[in-house]
Amino acid sequence: MSAFEDFLTSRLTELEAASLRRRLQLSRPLTAARILRNGRTLHNFSSNDYLGLASHPRLMAAAHEAIARHGAGSTAARLLTGTLPEHIELEEAIARFKRTPAALSFSSGYAAALGAIPALVGPGDVIWLDKLCHACLIDGARLSGATLRVFPHNDLGVLENRLRSFRDKNAHARVLILTESVFSMDGDASPLRELVEIKERFGAWLFVDEAHGVGVLGERGRGLADALGVAGRIEVQMGTLGKALGASGAYICGSEALREFLMNRARSFIFSTAPPPASAAAAKEAIVILEQTQEGHELLGRLHARRAQFVRALPQSQSVSAIFPILTGAESAAMHASEMLQQYGFLVPAIRYPTVARGAARLRVTLSASHSPEAVEALASALREVLPSTSSTPTRDATWGAESKAVASGAWHAHA
Ligand SMILES: *Cc1c(COP(=O)(O)O)cnc(C)c1O
């Protein structure tokens, strides 16, 4: 036992020395935009609750009702007795909202990626993934046993060249491309329209994770693929229910055959207890609000008004989404800036390796419809004070041209 404890302690000391040790901190949400931490009330610029739906009365009521009707837990895996009316209603709502023939829900985005990717490809197949893909896509890709290739972030020129030379030698290999619509730590978007054209040219399949796109971009928050008119050409669309949708869980949507296939082959779906009915019911309610109500429309409008305001107040922060990365480079500089902001009453996390590359540490500001204009203004002035003068947003790859023009013209933000 003591050798084991020594091992753990020495590894933790190493992390501490490198400014990489993480700690859990208790948060008590007070409102959608304010939390209590260490006895202090802070403006929360750290959550992924982009529309403030997590504490929306309608989502909370839907969760309560589901508990009253069918209990706190789902009692079994989906393929046994765990498929409750709430799961079916959720999946029908997702498919309708995303305008796909079918959808399948998972207990988390991590589980969705870990189940779906190895179901779709395996040894002998090839996966190409964007350098900045989320850990769950990387882990799913590794678990699949397929050959892994990484392309530079959003660099479709490189991807195209490599796919072409690969295809010359491997005409029939199965190829799966993994990317995100909005990247979780950079807040920038994938040039999906061009990517769809490339994958079609080389007979590859495309898997797009819309964790930070759904509920943020496109008409009624349907996501970037829908906004760009390419959703119907993407084999696998994934999204999460615990971010802008304010609940918990995730979905994969696409064809009816995809749903049937994953329900038979995705191990994280098969061998795991179904999500509790409360979270499925809450997620469905979020979709109904977004899709069908004036309030949903207004929430999206408010989020994009806050975005525009933040960019005006802090022009060095640029983003097409609700995520604004502010690079500090050194891990310790990010930690210091984050602590200073806390002194001023703002919760803005420092993001460090291994979440981002070493030396690419940053502050990650996330905006929400629930922030007041005054809070956004106050954060921007605190940032101006706290930031080292060298801070900037991550530089973009050259392939961005056409897409960034669309962004500048507001074409992606139906509510901008
Ligand atoms: C958060 C996130 C996930 C994981 O979703 P969870 O439901 O939190 O497990 C997957 N992909 C991306 C890009 C994410 O940001």
C-alpha cells in the first residue's frame, strides 16, 4: 500500500510543480449567470449553459414530472427494460429538430463517441481527425483499432492532398473523417461545406461533433451543418444535451439504418444503464423551447447580442460561437489571470495542458443569453486590466477565407 501511495503522491507533486495539478471546487449556482464559490458570488463565465436553459422552469418541471411518472432511475439498459417513453419522445424530438430521419440518445457525449466510432470503423480502416478534436473523439478513434491520421487544424488543403495520395493506393479502404462544428477550446468553426465536398470526392464518411454548435448556431440553434445546408450530406452528426440544451446526455442523428446499427453495435449504448427519465424529459423540453417558441428565438437573439457586445468591448477576442479563447501561452500566466479575475468577481477558467497543447494555455470565456449586458461590459474591462499585453486569440489557418467572410457577414447567426 505505501509504495502505491508514494507513487500517487510523487505524480501529484510533479503536476503541482508544472502548474498542471487540478482541483475540484464546489460551485453553488445562484442563478443561470451567478454562482457561489468559496463564500463569494461570482459572475459565471465558465459554463456551457449558453442559453440559460439548465435552470429554466420548463426544463425543471419536465424533469420533476418524469420522476413522478417513472422514477429517479431507468433501472436497466435500453435494450432490456430501460427504454421509457421519455427516451423515445426525446429521440423523436431530436430527429425532427435536426431534420434527420432518426436519432439515438446516449448518456453522455463521451459515451456517444466511444460507442459510435468503434462501431463504424476498425482495424484495416483509416480515421482522419482534426488536430484539435475533443478527447472523446480521439479516445473513440483509438479504441476502434483503425489507423489514426491527424490533419492540422481546419487545414483542408493538407487533408485533401493526403486523402488523394492515400486513395491512389487504397481505392476501397473505409475512411472516416472526424471533426467538430465548433471547437470546444478555440470557439472557431470547421469549414464544413468544403469538408463535405472533399469527403465526397474521396469516398470518405464524415462524423461531425456539434457539442458547441447545437443551440448556438443556425436557425433556431439547429447547428452549423444545418446553417450551411450540408446536414443531409453528413453521415454522422453528434451533439450533446448537457451544454446549450441545459440537460444531460448526447445524441447521434442520421439515417434510420445508422440508428439501428448503433443500437446493435455501439457498446457504450448496449452495456450501460439508460439515462434517467428526468434528463431525457428535460432535454426534450429544451428542444421544444428552441424549435417552437418565441422565447427560444429570443434566447438565441440575446446570446448573439452578448457576443457582439463582447467583441466590441474587447476587439482582440474573436469567435463565431459562444466560446472566446484568450491565449496567454504559459500555464502560470493563465492561472494568474484567472485568479485576478476571480478577485474582480468573475469566474473565467484557465485552460491548460492536457486539455490544450503545452504552451497554449488560455482563458476560456463562455457567454450566455443569461448574462446581463452590464456583466459582459464589466468582464471586458476587467480583462483589459488583467491580461498581459501579448494575449491574443489563436491564429487561424489560411484555409479559413471563405468561411470567415460568411461569419463576418453574420450568415451563420440567424439571430445576429
Ligand atoms: C463536452 C464535449 C463532449 C462530451 O460531451 P459530454 O456529454 O459532456 O460527455 C464531446 N465533444 C465535445 C466537442 C465537447 O465539448
